[in-house]
Amino acid sequence: MKSTASAPGKVILFGEHFVLYGGKAILCSINKRIFATSQFLDEKKVKVRSSLGNAELDIRSISELDFGTTRFMRPFFYIAKRALEEHGENKGIEIVLESEVPAGIGLGSSSAVCVAVTASVNGLFERLSKQEVVKRAIEAERIIFKETSGADTSVSTFGGLMIYGTNSGFQEISSKNDLDLVIANSSQVHNTKEIVRQVRTFKEKNVDFFDQLCKQEDEIVNEALSALKKNDLNTLGLLMSKNQDLLQEIKVSTKQIDLLIREAKKTSYGAKITGAGVGGCIISLVDNSNLAATIDNLKKVADCFPVKIDYQGLLYI
Ligand code: MEV
């Protein structure tokens, strides 16, 4: 018996980093997915196979090990061990991962994979509700990224366009906009946890300034919500570029990102980093009138591809 589930990556339209300090983020899942397929093994091991590497462990040693280069896989072992123990199953599990979401560039691959693995592994026993999947996937992700706001995991599970606050949780944005975005990759792989730490240090050294930036971000998010209701792409694009200015202030932009933003802004409605920054990707807002021109412009300086909003979230296959 095999159990397969898939979960989408995401982009953050507004509010990354500030969401960790009481602000809200607007984000959406995208039509690029991670697939996880699980099956029982007779030996009491958990095995993970993916294009980024393979790893296997005896179930007994899972909590003791430092995972070294396969550290990103640690949540998957935890998810499998928990499911086996909860169901008193005396077997092992193999998990095979396939991904359309490039890793380490701000597109939510680590959250999407936790969602897909949680649903797929537990699906060997029972299909968990989306509420239960998101709860367990956040717990699993916190093993390697304690500070996560949970935003990426939530949007990957429920799909669509949403506003998220760490205290208020997520709320669907009902206008169901059909946005077109172009993603351009700076090719600088980043470590979200490390960048979140850098921003925290920046905040602690610049308390009043950071406070002002949080207020400006709140205004941007509120205006963006109104613009989404009207599907006003001009205003949304301008707000994205304003948000990028704030991300520059907190030092998560780089020369390469600034270059991509300049190119993207020549033809699109607006552009900004998506995710933690200091590398990773930018997103630019387009529609049919400027999609091709924006791709032509950006592909001179970076790998780029168009995406749309995914309204499905987690899928059992
Ligand atoms: C990462 O995609 C977004 C951050 O705000 C971290 C988080 O919300 O967990 C940088």
C-alpha cells in the first residue's frame, strides 16, 4: 500500500519578517508542488529518498542523531516515528520525495515538504484533516526552525491567498484574485533561520526605527487588502515596491536582488523579495499585457518563470 500527498510552495506578497513581530503577512500558494509517497517497510527503519539526498535510520536512533548534511530531513523522521508509535505499528516507513519547488530560495519548500510528508505518512493509517496536518507539520518544522511563524506551512496546507498573523492565525482572502507573478532566482541560496536571526539583531540595535518600519508595513498590508478587493494591479505593484524598500532597510536585500528588482520594475507592476531575502527569489506582479516582456527582461540576468496562485493546497492523491 502506498500513500501519496502533495503540497504547494508559496510566495509572500507582503509582510515577511515583520510577521514575526506582530505584523500580518499576505501570502499565497503557487502552482509548483512537492509530492511525498510513503509505504511500509518490514524492517524497523525510516528511509527517505529525494533528489537532494537519501538517508535512513533505525527507528530507535532517530531522536539521538545529529543529522549533518541531511539535517533538513530531520522533521520527516520525526513525523514517521510519531505515526508508527501512535498506531503501535512494529514496522518501518519509506518516504520518497519529488519536487517542483526549488529548495532554499524562499519558495516555501521546507514547509511544503513537511505538509506533504505529514499527510502522506499518516495517510498510511488514516487521512488527517487539514487542521490536523498543519498543526503537526508546524511542530515538525519547528524541530529545525524554532522561530517559524507558521505562515508558509498554513498557506501550503490550505492553499489560496491569505492573510496571516502569528496570534490571529490565517484568514482566507475572499476576493480569490487570479494573480500572475514572475519569479526570478538570484541564485544565492539562503538560510532562513540565519537571516531571521540577523533581522532580530538589527531590530534589537534599532528599536525605534524598527518600530516605525513595522507601522509602515502595517499600512502597506492594509492598503494591499483594499487593492486586492478591487483587483487593482497598479496599486498592488506600487505597494510591493514600497514593501521592498522596507526590506532593504532591514538589510535583507543584496546587490543581485537590487539588480533583479530594477529589471523587473521596468515592465511589471512592481517587484519585491519573497521570503527571507539575502538571496533567494524576487516576485514581480504582471498580467497578460506585460508577462512576456518581464520574462524577456529578467531572463537576461537570472533564471525566471511565471507562476499563478494555487487554490487547492494539500492534496491526497
Ligand atoms: C520566510 O518565508 C518568511 C519569514 O517571515 C519567516 C517566517 O515567517 O517564518 C522570513
